[in-house]
Amino acid sequence: MATLTVREARRRRHRRVRGKVAGTTERPRLVVTRSNRGILAQLVDDANGRTIASASWLQVAKSFKGNKSAQAAEVGKLLAQNAKAAKVGSVVFDASRRLPMQRAKGD
């Protein structure tokens, strides 16, 4: 068996997880994307193909001071407010993005 590149492994993992996880109107899929500069989270309804609520590090107040963990916590609070306004009570977490690689590095 040939060794996979990082990009191929990420695509394979994404397809595998997305085959098992799907968001509905009552319980949307939580997609978290991180970059070197910030973090983005959105709730996706796969049945209708639309985003219900989202939050980004760009929406956090400009006067915010703190590290990336604190920034992620603020984005989470903002997403919770937006989800509450959209009447969403529970979500399905989609870990098919870059998050599994981040956890693996720390172990």
C-alpha cells in the first residue's frame, strides 16, 4: 500500500467523516475551521443546503486582547448567541476539517 500525502489523507478523512455525519434543521452540523490568524464556526443544515448561524474571529470586538484559546472561546460564545437566536438547541460536531490533525500533534 502506498503512503498517503498529508493532503490525500485529509481528503480521505473528510470523506469518511462526512459520510457518517449530516446536519438537519433540528440538529445542524457544527463546522469549525481554524487558520493561523483566527477561527470560524458555522452551523450547517445539510438537508436544505444552507448555513443557519455562523461566528468568526473577525466579529469579535477589535478591543479584544488575548491568545488564540481565548479568541476561540469568544467565537464560541458568539456562535451560541447566534444559534439561540436561530432556535437551535443541539448540534452534531463535524471533526473532518483540520482539528483531528491538531489533536494528534499534541499527543
